[in-house]
Amino acid sequence: MKRLENKIAIITGGADGLGKAAAVRFASEGAVVFIWDMNETKGQQSVEEITAIDGKAFFMKVNTALFNEVESATNSVIEQCGRIDILINNAGITRDSTLKKMTPDLWQQVIDVNLTGVFNCAKCVSAIMVEKGYGRIINTSSVVALYGNFGQTNYVATKAGVIGLTKTLAKELGRKGVTVNAVAPGFIATEMVKKMPENVLKAMEEKVPVGRLGLPEEIASAYLFLASDEAAYINGTTLSVDGGIVI
């Protein structure tokens, strides 16, 4: 039997990158996947790829930074499936700048998507999970939340906030059958990262104790584990998937 057989999973930011890898992996493990993303073209392409491997997936254009859109999308999933078992809060953006050059707008854009978006989705979806007495919520943080990063005041603040939010929700929801955990990816070889200059990629690899960048599929595996019944007693943790870079 597949590990997520007939589970209903929402993956935000699932049209590309880590989210897409997770969507494909979850569908291959039997989940019905709902991709929430703003990129309709890539979202539909992801659905087509999943359908081609006999998986089940649907795309919904959702701006997770807007509570009313998240609430409406949640209700649509419930109308279609009757429940939601898994939520992967993966959607995120960067607007890098040093503090001196960072405008209030650049700060707010990242806060709205990376932190408020997680709150919006968790609030709407957890209510359904609590009603059913079962749920898995996995939030995407980052290794930079654990050690900071030059030029990413806004991004680091959101990813550190996600860890604190995860711990609090784990305490509030755990006794109601809903576990909440976070994954903190390190340097991952997404399509965007692989377009960087070769010397930059080499420098990134040299910082990692295992000597290479991670693969999106390896982050998807971490999501899968925490979403599965095998992780039923894991709650409130942040799993670093980074090749040891935070050591």
C-alpha cells in the first residue's frame, strides 16, 4: 500500500521548485494533491505531469497572502473531497536587500507571503483537521533562520518566525490529532539555483559538509516522512535537510 493512499494534500507553491517535487512525490504515493500557486501556467503543467504518471492533482490559483482567497480555496477543497489530511506550507518569495537599502514595501511583500501566508493557510485548514481529528501540517523554514544571512533581513525574519509559529501550533493542535512540524532546507539545486554562475555554485558546494547541493526530491522525501503515519509522534520539530551546513 502506498504511504499516502487516498490522503487529501494541499501544497502551496506547488507549481515549481520544491513544491512541485513534493506534489509529484505525494501523488506517486497515492495522495490527491491540490496545488495552490499564483503561476497558472506552471501549475497546470505540474498537474499534467502528475496525471501522466497516473496521479491525481488539481490546480487552484491562490494568493496565500490574502486570507479571503485561502478561506475560499479551503472551502472548495472541502466541497470536493470532504476533508483535508495534509497541508504543506511551501509557498515563499525573496526580495533580497541589505537593511540600508531595504524599503518597507520589500519588507512587507516577504512578510505577507512567507509568514502571513503560513498563518492564513494553517488557520483555515487546521479548523477542518481538528473537526476530523487528524492532520499533518508541514511548514517550510530555511537554514538561514538558524544562522542568519547577509542581505536577507526580511526573508530570514519570516523563516525564523515560521519555526516559532510551528512550535506554538504544535502545542495547540497536537492533542487534537494534528501534528505541526517544519523543514529547513539548505542549499538546494532548484532550476533557479542551477542558473547561477558556476563559481557561485562551487562556493556553495564547498560550504556543505557532504560536498554537494541538495536535490528537490530530497526535500520532498522529508515532507513525505513528516506527512506519513510513520511520523505520528513527531510534533513541533524543525528538520534540517542541509547536508550538515548548520553544524
